[in-house]
Amino acid sequence: MTGLHDLMEMLLGLSLRSQQLNVAQICLRAAVVYLVMIAFVRFGKKRFLGRATAFDAILVIIIGSTAARAITGNAPFFETLAAVFVLVGIG
């Protein structure tokens, strides 16, 4: 398990501050967040693709803002994705 953790640390820069992330780490974070968001939206009720209410619009903005923090390193990566999962579940 330590090997997997070390690999994820190296690839995603999990313990680095946002200013310390390199371009490759940010790009990989973006790809991972994209794939996770696709899975989360499929998990949700697909409300994002139907008629948007004011609630849906606000929820999408909050989800996007929160997910962006995982990409840029301004918030802990997996904890932020967990928060997004909760938001999708609420919606």
C-alpha cells in the first residue's frame, strides 16, 4: 500500500502546496478530477443535464469551484473530491 501512496504522491503532489506543483502534476490532477466528476454526475440523478433550476445552477457553481481547488492544490485532493461527492449526493 505504501508503494501506491508514494506513486500517487509523486504523480499528484499530494503533500505539496499549490505553488510547488509542476505543470505535469496539475495536468494529471485535472484529468483525475475530470474522470471523477464524470463518475459523480453519472452517480447523481443526471439533473445537470435536464432543466436547470436556480438550485441546480448554484449547485453546479459550488461543485465546479470546489473541484477546481483539488486541481490547483488549494485544498486537500481526496478530501475535496469527497466534498464534491457529498454535494452531488445532495443534489
